[in-house]
Amino acid sequence: MPGSRSWAPALFLSIMGFLVVAFYLLPLLLTVWASFTPIRDWRVESLGKSVGLDNYRRLFYLIRHDPDMGKVLETTVVFVSGTLLVNVVGGFLLAVAAFLLDERVSLGFRLLWLLPRMTPVAVFGLLWYYFFHGNGMFVHFLQALGLLEGPTWIGQDQRFLPWGAWFIIIFVNGLVGVSYGMIIFYSAFKSIPRDIYMAALVDGARLRDIILKIMVPLTRWHIIFVTVWQLLSLLTTYAHLYVLVEWRVVDKWYGMTWSLYVFETAFGSTVSDQALAAAAAVILIVVGIGLGLATLRIMGFERELKPVRGDI
Amino acid sequence: MMRGALSLASRLLGRRGGRLEEAPLTGRGFQAILVLALLAASLPIILSYTLLVELSFSSTLIMSPFQKTQFTLENWRLFLEGKLAPTAARIYSPAYIRSMIVNTLIVAAGVTVVVIAASAPAAYALSRLRFRFRAATLRFLILLHAFPGVALIIGVYAVYVYLYKRLFVGGLLPKEYLLLYSFAYVIVARASLEVPMSTWILKGFFDRVPWEVEWAALVDGASRLRTFWQVMLPLIKPGLAAVAIFAFMAGWEELIYVVVFLPREAPTLASFIHYQLSGGSLEASYLPVVAAAATVYLIPTILFFVFTQKLLLEAAHGGLKA
């Protein structure tokens, strides 16, 4: 490569490079740094002082002794595993259905299921605010089935906690996330040579065999990829949870996962403890980098698989 | 050429070009069962979106799309006049409602511009130029995309506060520029989150442009910059359009950054809806008016949806085809 052109990459990468440094690397360093300082109420001057590992000690003290923190941890585990199951299994089933259907009908359904992903968070939150409203459609539905008497907020009512709140957060985030697996799996099914399906059909294979013996094994890397990527996304997502909690659709603590806890601790109306939030965020960063690296390795196995868009 | 024409013809003709399309693998009866099952599963989605739009035209607070109600434009009138709640403190002006829509547009358009400006040249370099750390940069971008946003926003806000103190408390800039500062910051900060993935998508488009095209330009004496601007960029217009649409939607729908960085006096549609509902304080009688706001907010989403169906399905996982 002639030296005269060596300026070119730097020039072309300059704007992106600046944004990456200013809005990823610097904030990342600052967040990690802040976890060793006494910063509160956004007094950035406090970033010059050090408190050693105090914030981590406080965090682990809370984990051990604060019942609300216990709820956050429980909610994180239930939310992540529950929604992950919905997204991977649900996405797979949707993709199978879409694959088996006539293309025009299939297109309609795939678009319909993409709608939640494309809907602004505030509107999507509003839809489910109405739906799970104390006097909303869902309550009416339960009343019609004779499971419930009188109006109540399922996500807040002590009788139904914690599962009432957990059901709602898994339901809402599942609807957003399930289309991700659907799209990846659908295109994976399409890329399997049609002759294989045809041969199986001619040999008299049943649908169950086609799914279990052709579709699952041939898309196993896609399944692993979607699972790991979704796991990472669900650990870090918080926008939908934020509106559900702030709008009181669900109980504050049984609607709060670890990442929402980080956000609420840093930006909340009652707490403004950035030092503690930063310590909690560092744990998320470590997990995030680990899972991100795992995703990269999987993508190495499956080269044709392109990286992805979407937050959930 | 011929095959392209044929497939285009078959697409235009739909079923009538039937032989070119693949027949479904299963029989009609099974198809019917599948459709019914999928419809049942889709019911919450269908019902909730229907309810939202219906509620905005409804004279009473309905809680399901089947409830009897009368058609009215009253909610829309109230919304457009800024009358959202009974207490005087909450009655806004029509200008306020307009500014809210404009604010949302500013953020969305700003994010689009920043994303394209940052990712198009970077994608070109990553696709076409040879330099050290090229592969590492590509891998690094995926890691960035996967990075927990909530961990970043603390640092991003700390920088915002620091700059605010230097610029405005320190007296470098008069207070009138504060709003401008907030908007600029929220736009660039939010756009940055889209840049890694947009770069990847655009790189895919550049990868598909034949090398010969570029050689021809370079051999003719065009500089890299000129080749990029005059030859390559026009060739990846579909990719630019796709990335621009996604960036616009990302800016349009943003809630968290807007709530964090923009003052309450400068709401977007997202933060407006959020402020109405947060704390569970809104009177139920005004929920239909909020539904009108949300319906307005949903319009671009629906438009993009209708006009970019194929693009959405192909691009949603980055497997874009040029």
C-alpha cells in the first residue's frame, strides 16, 4: 500500500472514531471510575475523590440485607429466563408457522409480529397500560373466565404478586423480542435446500419429524446464536420495564431488573446515587462483555450469519 | 437481466406468476389450522392496537374494542388544542403541541444525519481500504453494539453535566444556548448507539459493489474521497435509505435519552406521553386524549411499515440485500 494513501482510513473512520471514543469508551471509563468515587446528585466534582471499594461493599450489603434488592435479583432471574424461553421457543414456532404458510399470508403475519419491535416504547407501553389496566381488557377476560372478581391491577395487587408483575413484564418484552428469533429462524429455514424437505415429505415424514430431525439440527447454530444474543439483550434492556414501573402498571420492585435498578439508582426521582449505580453497572459490563465475546465466537462458527439489529 | 425481469414480473403479478413461486409444503386444511392458530396467538397484538386507535375516536373511555361507544373527534380537538387535563396547570397551548411534534422530528432527523455522516465513510473504509486492525475494528463494533446501554448512559450524562458546568455555569456561553446544547447532545449521544450496527449494514452494501467500478474511477485519477462521494455512495443508495430509515425510527421512538437529557419544557411525543402517565396521576377521563397523541406518534411507524415491508423483514437481522 503506497504511503501517500495511508491517510485515507483515518479520514474515513474519523467521525465514527470520535463518536466511539466520546460516547462509548470515555463513558465506559467514567462509569467504572465513578464506582470508586462518592458521586451523588451528579456532583461531578466528586469524581476526583476516591472511596476505594466502598460502593461495592454497599452493593453487596444491600444484596444480603435489603429485601427490595432481593426482589430485584429474583425478578432479574425470572424475567431473563422466562422471556428468553418465550423469545427462543416462541420465535422458533412462529418461524415454523410462517415457513409452512403460503407466502402472502406468511408475510402478513411476519409483519404483524414485527410491529411491536417497531412501535415507539411510549406507545407500546400505553397499549399494555390499557390492556392491563385495573379495568382493562385482560381483567375483563379473567372475569369472564370466572378467575377474578372486581377490577384490579394485576401487576400491583398483593394477592397476585410477584407473578402478576412478572407475567406482565415477560408478556410485554416477549412480544417485542419474539420477532427477532422469528426472522433469523425463518431465513435459516429458507436457506435449507428445498429438496431436503421434499425428500422427507416423499418418504412420508410427518411434520414433527421434519421439525425435529431437519429444521432443529440444521439451524442449531442459529438457535445458539439467538439464545446468547437474546440473553445479553434481556440482561441489559430496561426501556419497556421503565415505563411499566413508572406508570405503575407493575409493582416497583417486582418489575425491576438489575439494569433498570442501575438506571433508577442513577436517574431516579427519589435516589440519585450514581456511585452505587456505577458499581451495579460494572457487574453488568463484565457480564455483557463476556456474553458479547461468546456471541462473536458463535458468529465465527457460522460465518454466513450477519450481525444483528434490534435491542431485544 | 432476463431472470431479473421474470422475477420482477412474477412479483408484480403475484399469484398469477404462480409457477415461479414456490408452492407451500403443506395442504390447504393444515394451512387453515395454522392460520387460525396464528390468529389466536396474534389476538393481543391486534386487539391492543385496535383499541388504541378506536379509543382516540371514542366518546367514552372504552377498555376493549368491542365496547359500545360513539364516534367523536372531540379527543383529537382537545389534543390539538392542548387541553389534556382538567386542572389549569396542565392546559397547554396548540403551539405547545406543535412544538412537541417538531421536537420529536428534530431528534429523529438529527439522529439520521449523524448516523449517516459517521457510518457511511467508516463502512467504506472497512469494506474497501486495507489497514491494520481492520478485522479487529469490525469485531469491536459488534462488541460495542452489544454493550449494556445503561452502563454507558451514566458516563454519558456525567460528561453532559461536566460540559454544562464548563459552558454555562462557567459563563462561556449565555443561557439561551442551553436548549440548543441539550438537543445537540441528545442527538449525537443517541445517534452513537446506532453507529456500530449501521456501519456493519452499510459495509455489507459496499462489499457488493464490484471492484471494477472503483478501479475504473481510481485509474481515471479520482481520489479516494471523490471515488467514495461520486461513485460509491450513489451505488449504495438502497443501503443508505435503509440505514436512514432505521436511524430516523430510532430517534423518533427514543424515550429514555429524551427524558434524561431534554428539559421537561421541551418534550417530544414520547416524553409527553410519559409525563402524562408517570406516577399514575392522570385522570382516567383524559386517557382518550393521550390515545390521540399516541396515534399521532404511531403514524410514521405505520407509514414506514407499509412502504418498507420487504426491507424491514430483510434488514431486521442485518441480512440486507442490495
